[in-house]
Amino acid sequence: MIERNPEEAGMDLKTLLDTPPWDWPPDAGMMLWRILTDQRATASDRLVAAELAGDFTVINDDLADALLTIASSADEPEQLRARAAISLGPVLEQADTDGFEDPDDVPITERTFRNIQESLEKLYLGNSTPKEVRRRSLEASVRAPQLWHQGAIRHAYSSGDQEWMLTAVFSMRWVRGFDDQILLALKSGDPEMKFQAVIAAGNWELDAAWSSIIALLNDAHSPKPLLLAAIGAVGSIRPAEAREVLVDLADSDDEEIAEAVDEALAPADIASDEENGDEEQWVN
């Protein structure tokens, strides 16, 4: 194995942080694996490596195993364990969505997928698991929903603990059956709680959330992340009305806002094109 000194690792990580993942070098995954598994690496480098290792461009069985080993180890720092756990979420979702009929579609094997699911559930249920690690284990695992998640989310939401409630609302984005809780969370005074509720409402096309979403769009004091989430939710909940609602934001000088509007209107534009095509075919 090639020895890497801490300065080289730090420089490499900085390069990755400043570079879009699709432009990372071919050995990026191996470099991240080396840092994650090197107890001599600095805590900050390992934390950054744990964050980057979950990216689709590099994640594979080896990196997933390294992340899972860290998340499951009581000897590792709590912050690093939590970061490692949440980094497993995206690949779980991809594997759950795409399945394993074509191995080339998913960067991890089904065996690794099942191992991640079982290990994250065990971490969540573990009495000795630190709170932050338990929260991130739940947040990662819900991206491939299982039967136990509904009970876990209900317990977290009803706990009265703000951090656990935030985890619950975040998780409602992927697990059905929480419309009432999402609507309540939309009224929260906590911007992050409200942000997660907006995304969940949009994901489930929750029409009862419409008035709350519109209120956020019309509020000049809505934080930008909340505004962007509301724009996306409008396009999901009532795509036919999205253009009229978002017309004033479509020409925003803020590039992110303008792009969010374009993305929100895309489903409506596609539906309109299909309708026009059907009408032309009928006329002919």
C-alpha cells in the first residue's frame, strides 16, 4: 500500500471538495477508502472523507463497508459515526429504486445492501448507540423503506424532543402515512422543520398543504432554502397551476430561484406537450 502523509491527504480532499464529483480522478474512491480506514489520518480529514464517500461516483462495496464499520464502532468519534451512517442513505435509495436485476445499475451488491439495512436498524435500536448516530441511522435507512420505519418515525415525532422530531419529519419524505404530521410541521416555527415538511408535502403531492406552500412563496421573509423547497412543492402538488403561481419568480435575477422554477414547471410542460400531441393526432 502506498503511504500518504497527512498533508497530501488534506490537499487531495481539498481538491475533491472544490471539484464536481463527475470530474473526480479515477482513484478518488481508493483515496477516500484509505483515509477512512487510516486511524492515523486527522479527524477532520476522515470526517470529510466520510461525507464524500457516499457520492454515487465513488461508492462501492468497499467504501460502503468502510462507512458501515465506522458507524458501528463504539471506538470511533460520535460525529464521524453519524456522518458515516448518513452517507449510506443515497446508495440505499438508489438500490431500492433500481433493484438488482442488472448489477451494472447499482454500485453495491445486494448482499451489501441487506447488510447496510440490517446494521442501520441495529444501530437505531441499540440502547448504547449515541443519539446522533441513532438519528442518522434512521435518516439513512428510511431511504429504502421497511416495515419498522413507521413505528420508529411515530415514536420519534411523538417524543417531544426537537431533534428527534426533525429526524421524523425528514424521514416522512420517504415513508407514507404521515400526512397529518406533515401538515402540523408546516406550521412549525423552526425553519428547518418547516423545510423538511415542505419537501415531504411535495414528495407526496399533499394537496392539503397547498395554502401553506403558497404562503411561503408570498412571504418576502422566507429563507431562500425554504423558498426553493416551496417552489419545488408547487410543481409537484398542482402542476397545472404552477406556471400561474410561479410567474413572478420565473424571471428572478437569482439563478438558483430561476432554475428551481424551470424544474418545477417541467412536469406541466411535458403534460401540455403530450396533450397537444394527442389533440393533433385526433384532428388528423
